[in-house]
Amino acid sequence: MKQFRGIAMAAACAVALLGSGAASAAGCIKGAVIGGVGGKLVGHPVLGAVGGCVYEHHREAKLKKEKAQAAREEAAAHAAAY
């Protein structure tokens, strides 16, 4: 029963986050799955899923900012060439 509760909690979190946007949900779901499996190994699957979700959400946001910065720099270099 305890395992079912953890799976149900992770599923509920995933469903709630899907409404917040596809990009942020994708990172969160991937992190939740990996964190949940890791947490299961040490006896805390829900805590692992939440931690994985938070980490992946942060990582995805950081990558998005880096990509945007690179695009701005490329556009500025392209504009300066003309």
C-alpha cells in the first residue's frame, strides 16, 4: 500500500505540472521518474521524485536561458557582419 501511495503522489504531481507548460513539464517528468527510482532504492520514492522534478526544472530553465543568450549573440554577430 505504501508503494501505491508513492506512485499515486508522483502521478498526481505529474498531472498537475502538465498544465503549467510542455517545456517545464517535460523536464519535471523526466526528473521525477529518475528521482523516484533513485528514491525507491533508499526508501523515499516521493521525496526522490519531488527532488528530481525540482532539479530538472531548474536545469531546463538554465538551458533555455543559455540557448536564448547564444541566439542573441549569434544575431548580433550576424547583424554586425552586414
